[in-house]
Amino acid sequence: MDSDFVVGGYRVAPRVARPDWADAGLPPGELVSMSNCVVDLVPAGPEDWQFWFADPESAEQARARSGVPGAQVLVVGFSARDIPALVEDMAEAGWDELAGGVPERLARHQPVTDGRVGQVLGFELVGFDFGGWHTWICLGGLVSDVERATGVRPGRWGLIQDGDEARRAAAWLTESGNASPDVYFWSAALLASVAHTGAGGAAARKSTPDSTGPGD
């Protein structure tokens, strides 16, 4: 696992079928995403605009209460080198409350490996925009643009499977300005399932993407 990724928080998201409007560069099959541009996230409270959970336990409780088929708790990690730019974006937007405590959690630099990581699913290119998080999937043509410019393409679940490739693609998107004015700074978010605690209290951990599907 990429060692410099730190916990940004937890989200509860179902897997979704590839939508008709999706970029032609996306593979067929189900998508996993941390963005409510693509999936209907489970809210973290009574307000329907807050989707970040501070810990896996509260996220799991919300997942169980929601009854949403296929919903899973995702650990979302960001590269430590991206933290200054991400925090600046959130502060400049003036949406501190809608940031869901992400700046504070990033400031703690808690390694993703300490966040009850189960299976690393892959990396999603995301950017903050006035309270929400865009994904390269939701802004037309970006998946194909990235592949033409960098050779990087999404794999299973619509996620990039290599961390270095994901960061290279995010850097190109930022430099190209193809997504402005929606997003100016792009980051490769690490998405992983949460490990369930088994008998004896030991959590099973898988540190690299593999051939099994994401857990419910």
C-alpha cells in the first residue's frame, strides 16, 4: 500500500451500474465512487448534505440503518503531499462546515493503514468544489482525455489500480486545466473497504487490489 496516504474520513456508498452518460473510456460493470455526482451516498446525519463520517463505527451503523442494497463503508485516503492544496481549496471555497471535518482529519496525518483497511479497491481522481467532491467520471470526457495524454485508464470498478499512475493522472488533470472552473486541483483518492473484526478481535487486512469484489 502507498505509505504516504492519510485518512480523510469514511463514506457509505453503494456500488452502481455504469450510467448511460458515462465516459466511453470507463470499463463495463459496476462502479465504486466516493462522489455523490455518481452514487447516492448515505448521509452522516439528519442533514442530507453531509456525507463524511469521522470513524468506521459510525459509518457502519449508518450503513446498517440505511438498508441501501450493496452499500459499503469506504475508507478515503489522500496523499500527504496533496494536503496543503486540498485544505487551501476547502478554505477558499468558504465551505468549512460542508468539508465534513476533512481538513482536521488530514492535519492529524493518520496513516490509512491505521484506519481498519480491508481491501484496497483502487484510486479515484477527485477534486473539491463548493462543498462537494467531483470525480473525473462525472465531468464529460476527462477519462478519455487522461488516457490520451498519459496512457492511464481506469480498471475494475472504474478505479485506477496503481497509485503512481493515479497521481500522475491527477497531476496532468491539474496542469491541463481541462476541468476548470469546476475543479482546479485534482487528487488521487485511495478507496478501500473497511476490515471486519473477526473472532478474537483480529481484523483481516488486504493491502493490495485483488480479484475479489468489494464487501457489502
